[in-house]
Amino acid sequence: MRRWPATGVLLVAAALTCAGCSSTGSAQTGAAPAADGLTHLKVGVSPTTVSVAVYLAKDKYFAEQGLAVDLSVIQSGAEAIPRLLNGSLDIALGDAVGALQSAGNKVPLRVVGVASVSPSDPALDYSGIVTGDAGITDVAGLSNRTFAVNQLNGGAQLTALAAIDAKGGDSTKVKFVELPFPQMTAALQAKRVDAALIVEPFLSAGTKAGLKTVLAPQAYSVPGLPSTLFVSSGKYADANAAAISKFMTAVSAAGKDANADSAKARAVAGTFTNLPAATLQTIKMPVFAEQAADTSGMTKMLDLANKYHLLAKQPDMAAVLGSGK
């Protein structure tokens, strides 16, 4: 699960639009050093804290790897996918469930790395199953209740389903409805929904407004599994393995720095997000991947998505991960 609220659903929408698309232009050619001796990459990032490691790598680690990285802020998968396929972006951020759903719709994307992972420690969870109903004290109390997620059949719903079952509830008795993250606190307070899975910075704001956290769900559902991904077109990945490897080495080093030094991570976030400084000091940060090139967790994400019947079509995982090459 991730903190880029609209991306999952828009990845799928873009997948349906681009199902017949193919990679063209620079995406088909290998990245060679330019006149400055550096390999240039065009990378799409989110305007949220999940991009911290990339911005941190730009300050130091990309240059050490002989890379010059041009960052472009992208608001959604609807923007990212066409640009990946036409070569105006080489790599972009995406989410795990959205990537599986896009691949099931035959979009020729490749998961080339992991940007963030779901925390294994509940204390580090930047999400929460919350309620404004004093009668709901644990996940068993969610039976026959209305539960808001930002996208039906997306990553947040998968996290909620698995966590509810893992902690002794019955996810089959929960009614899921779709609601944008920014609207969830008001909906809970007005009792239009009974519970919700909400993420930072909305989680901290909701708690301050009186919402109660029933469960920090990720440690009980998808611990350590990929949350935010780096994706490219399949053709670009095939032609640029060396450049991608260097990129992952750089963001892995930056991820270690960000995880070890929260103050540094928050300072970097303050340079590109619109979050107030006071908010940045209190919210929980993502857990950044320290082995960004390791995409093996995607097979477990596929198994979990299939367990809960969230995929209308099955992705070709050899193509998604490049393991058939």
C-alpha cells in the first residue's frame, strides 16, 4: 500500500486506455553516456514523501553511479504510463497492485525496482484502520459494517482484507466502499461510513480530530512486501539493464540513509512536497527499500491479490519482472 492516493485506480484506467500501446522512441534504445560522460535518465516521481529516496539520491548517489537524473513530477498513472511507453519517461513510480492490474490488461510495463516497502513493525505503520464509532474496538467489530478505501480492489483494500482476517475478523462480512482519502475523516465523523483505511498525512489529522485507530494493518497483512515500485516499459528495461542497475544502487543507498535519519528524510521532503513543516515533523514516513533491485516480493503480492480475487485478469509475471529474458 502506498501514500499516493489516486495512483492505483489511475494506473488501471491508464492500463485500459493503453492496452494496445507499444513502446516507441528512446524507450527502444540503450542509454549511452552523453558528452558529459554521464548516462541521462528521465524519471517520474510523486509529489509526496514516497519520493524522498529519489530526491536524496539526486543530491549525491546518482553522480557516484555516473548518472544524470532529470526528475519530473507526475500526478497519476494516467500520466505516467503513456510517457513510459513513448519514451518521454524512462522510469516512474507506481504501486504494486496497480502494476499487477495493468499487466493483466497487457500493458507492456516492467517492474524494475522497489521504492518503498510495507513496514513489519506496527509502530512504523503510516496507515491505520480507523473509526469514529466507540462500539468498534477491534477488527471483529467490522463485520456487517461499511468500510471506506480509496480504491475498490486496490492496494488499500488488499491490506485491509488480509489484516482483518489475520487478526481474527471476517473480511467477507465487511462492505467496502470507495472514498478519496481527504474525505474519509468527515465521512467517519458524519457516520456515513463506519471505518476506513486511511494514510498519512490524513491519518495524523484524523487522529487529532478524534478518530480511533483500531489496527495498524500493514504488519499483519503485507509486512516487508513491495508498496511503491519503479516501473519502466519492457523495451526500455531490456535495452538499459546497466543504467537501471546503477539507478537501483543509488536509490538503495539513499533509502538506507532516509530510514536511518528521519530528520534528513523530513528535510528532503520539505523541499518538494506541499506539506507544512509542522505536519512533516509529526507524520510517519514510508519505509524505503534498501535493496531496491529485489522485486521478488511481487510474487507474494500476486498470491495475496489472487487469494482475495482482486485481479480481473492474470498478469504474465515473467514479462512483469523480466525473468523470462
